[in-house]
Amino acid sequence: MKTDTKFSRIYPWIVVFLLWVVALLNYMDRQMLSTMRESMQIDISELESAVNFGRLMAIFLWIYGCISPFAGAIADRVSRKWLIVGSLGVWSTVTLLMGHCTTFNQIYWLRALMGVSEALYIPAGLSLIADYFTGSARSLAIGIHMTGLYLGQAIGGFGARLAEAFSWQQTFHWFGIIGIAYAAVLVIALKEKRSDPAADAAEKISVKKEPIWKSFALIFSNIAFWVILFFFASSSLPGWATKNWLPTLFSDSLGIPMAKAGPISTITIAASSFIGVLLGGSLSDRWVKKNLKGRIYTSAIGLALMIPALVLIGLGHGMAAAVGAGVCFGVGYGMFDTNNMPILCQFVSAKNRATAYGLMNMVGVFAGAIITKVLGKWADQGNLGLGFALMAGVITVALALQIFVLKPTTDNQE
């Protein structure tokens, strides 16, 4: 009995670790493409155009965004364990198949399918962690999970080096196999968690019988959700811009090859974001005990750090300025990112959290798709840096709304 009790206490952290690996694979598989353009364009000539490359990155975002709200609604109604396992299995298979592509259209449509499969993960994964951590460790647990995303982004930044050492085909092939194997591990190790004990035991659940449209209507009737939606979408502009275009910006502005610019940009952002989520998670969990707006204030500090960082990333000169701005942005983004779901939990009930986060993902990703395409055109015109700097203005508006409008009455909306 004591062993079972001890295991039940540590299992939530085991879940965080299990999903941390999924998060790593999620971002690694999508990020690799952004640094392997030079290797791939030797075999697929359409990728020589920055506009075509932007289309390839944007199709993922558009599909990912369209699927996200429905992915969240599904996660509120079915076993998140099997949703996560299926999602990982499909996008890993897509990654494997991308290693066998010979045309732009093949890559394009597989990238679209990856958008479908990866969209199923984040709402399910974050809501599962939120259900396991109903106490003061929620922000830290979610923050630790987010570090998996950042490390995956960093490893993905080595795509160019791996493509040079082996080939871009083998890089996709073997990372796909790794993901498929890990999906099998999750079948055994991952367990569902719901507030309803009977449903938790069954693992085949339908905790909400009402139509999906009623869930959407309830969420959109919440004024606080609109504010959360805005600052989440606003931060998605530079968030996706750094993922998809920062390697190119560093390569152009610093005059270094992509094989070097990719790791510098992704590791800088990922490592500093790792620091940011740990700082932001711990600070938020402590601050909320004294002030219900503690999570909001912590997130706001993160947004405030992103503003000067974006200006310096876009308009600064030299390696020191680029890396320094990247570190400032990463720390700020990490502090912001680790508190999105915990803040959502203050305003949206547990039965609709995955749906709400799916809607946030949709709007955030659509913003990312737009900025990815726009920056593709600006990159061809030599104005990529200016585009990064201008995003600081949008973040300033989001920061003001977040501080002055959101007023939580509880840390865990039932």
C-alpha cells in the first residue's frame, strides 16, 4: 500500500517526463526542415525560392491551426493517452516518409499531414499535465514539459549539419523511426487522468456529452478568454518567426553559412527559453500563493523582455548583439510560455481546457502562418530584420491588455 501511495505521488512527474520526450520529438521533427533547405534544394530545385520555402512552412501552420480547436475538443471527450500515442505515431511516420521524397509536392503534402497529426498533441498533453497538477506546482510542471519543445527546436537546428554529415533523406528517416518506437513505449507507460474517478479507471471516457459547438459558445462568451487569445496570438508572431526565419536572418546578417547559423539561433533561443520556463514556473507558483495575479504578472515580465529583444534581433549588428538579443527573447518567451495553460486554468473550467487551448493554438498558428509568409517576401526584398523589429509593437499592446484586463478570482476554475 505504501509503495502504491508513493508511486501515485511521483507518477505525475513521470507523466511530465514521458510527455517531455513527446514534446521534444514534436518540435524536432517540424524544426529540422527550416535548416535543411540548402541541402534539400540540391535535389528539389523549387526550394531555391524563399517564397516556395515559405509556402512549405506555412502549409504546416495553416493545417495545424485549422485542426487545433477540434483536436482540443476531442481531447476533452476521449482518452488523451491514445490521442497522444496516435498523434506521435502518425507524425513520426510522416517524418520517415519525407526522407523518401523526390518532389516539392510530395514534401508539401506530407508537411500538411504533419500539421494534422501534430495539432492533436499539444491540447491533449497540456490538459493532461494540468489535471495531474492541481496544486501549486502546475506552472513548473508545464514549464518543464515546455523545455522539451525548446530542446527539440535546438536539436532540429542541427538538421543542416546532419544533412551534411549523412544526407537529408537519412536524417528524416531515422528520426521518424525513433518516434515510432517511442509511441510503443507510451502505450505501456502513459496513463489517463480525469477528475472523475470512474472515468479515470475506465480510460474510455466521455466526460462531456454536449455538442462541440456549445463548448465553443461557452468559451467565447468569456471576456477573459478573448484577452488570453489576443496575447497568445501576439506572442505567436515572433514565436513562429524565430522558429522558421531566425536561422536565415542570422545567416544573412552575420554572413555565416546556414550550417552554423541554424545551431546558433536555435540553441540560443532554446537554452534561454529553458532558463525562462524554470524561472517563470517557479516564480509563478510562488507568486500566485500571495496574489492571484501572480501568474499574469510573471507572464507579463516575459512579454516585457521580448520587446527590446525583438528590436535588437532585427536592427542590431554583430554576433554579440544577435546572441544577446536571442537570450533576452528566449528568457522572456519561456516565462510567458510556461504560464499560458496555468492562466487559462484560472478562467476556463477543466472540462473545456483542451478545447480552449486548441482555439488558442488555432489563432496563434494562423498568426504564425501569416508572419511566415510575410517574412518570406520581406526576406526576398532584404527587409527580414525590419520585420522582426516591428513585431515589438504588437507585443507592447498585448502586455498592456494582459496587465490591466485580466482579473482572476481563483487559481483553478472548476
